[in-house]
Amino acid sequence: MDLHQLKQGKILIIGDIILDEYLQGTVSRVSPEAPVPVLRPDDRELRLGGAANVASNVKSLGSKVELIGVVGKDTAAKELRELLRNKSIRASLTNSEKTTVHKLRLLAGQQQLLRLDREESFTKKDWLATKNSFSKKLKGFNAVIVSDYGKGTLVDVPFLIKESKKRNIPVFIDPKGNNFNKYKGAYIITPNFLEFSTEVGGVSSESDFTNKANKLIKKLALQA
């Protein structure tokens, strides 16, 4: 599938949905309680993160997209839904009793002072609901993107690949972790260099990179 086909296609995106929050402010003093800066917030920005950001980027190319994932029953989930509505992104979200994955960054000028991560492992019940939603939605899509951030949404990636291949739908995967075997049979995976190097036991040269990449493609039965 080339870029033109992607633009004309209908893409189903499934994965870890994250709310990215940025609190920008000014630091003018150090706290008397501890040797830490005191931040006075001036601006708050919310962004789609994880699989939701992938959906936003793919939609910006002109594709029709739908997003599947898990969120909690909290303020972060409400804010995520609002961001998705504002971008006209269709979403089928499982409502979990767990916390929405939420990353808060505190910044002063160009300096990031702190990042606060809120996340919990989702339940088997959450996965079953997500899995059922995927199976029901799959028909009619031209491609599937699996966005794996290791946050617990994607319990059974082989199932997603198997179901997609039954309908001859290519699966594109942004991988996470040190076990790429679960991505076997996908159309393509897109690890960064560190992820790739970790998976293949290190890279010593350009030719070594090429050889190990070809071996990994063969091992995982990738199409590209």
C-alpha cells in the first residue's frame, strides 16, 4: 500500500490511547519547603497522544479513520473525547474502571521540569470489549494500524493480525517492547533504531544492519 492508496483508504487504528497535557509557566523562586522550583502556571495545552495521535496524523493525510482503544471514566477521558470530536475522528472507546493513560508535563520556558504519568493496567474485561469492537468494525477497512505503547491495551496482537489477514487487510505496526514475535505476519513493523537494535542483539555496521533487518523480515514473515 503506497501513500496514494493510504490517502484514499479507510484506516482502522487500534492501540494505547494517551492524553498529553502540557502546563507551561514561570519560575521565579525556589520553594522554602524543599530545594525545588515553584512554577506559576500560565498556559495549559491538551494534545492527543499514542494511538489517538496516530489517528490524527493519518486523518491529516486525507484518509478516513476510526480509532479503537480504552479510556477510564475520568476527566482525562472526557478531555480526550472532546479533542477527538474537535478533529472529527470517529472513536469506539471501551470505558474501563482503570485510569486513562495521562502524561502531564510541567515546563518553564523551554525547560521541562517534571513529567507525571498516570496509568494502570487495563483488565481482561477491557480487552474482551476492545477485541469485540475490533472484530465488528474490521469489515470495510483497507488497512489496520496497531499502535503499541506498552500500556496494556493490546493483550493479543496475534489475534488482530489473524483477523485482518482473513480479510486480506494489511496490518501496519508501531512496535514496543523486546519481543517482536507477537507481530509475526504483519505487513510491516516500524521500530526505531534502539528498538530494532535491542531486538536483534545490537548493530555494528550498515551492512550488519541490512543483514539483520532482512533476517527479521523473514523471521516475522513481514511483507515489506
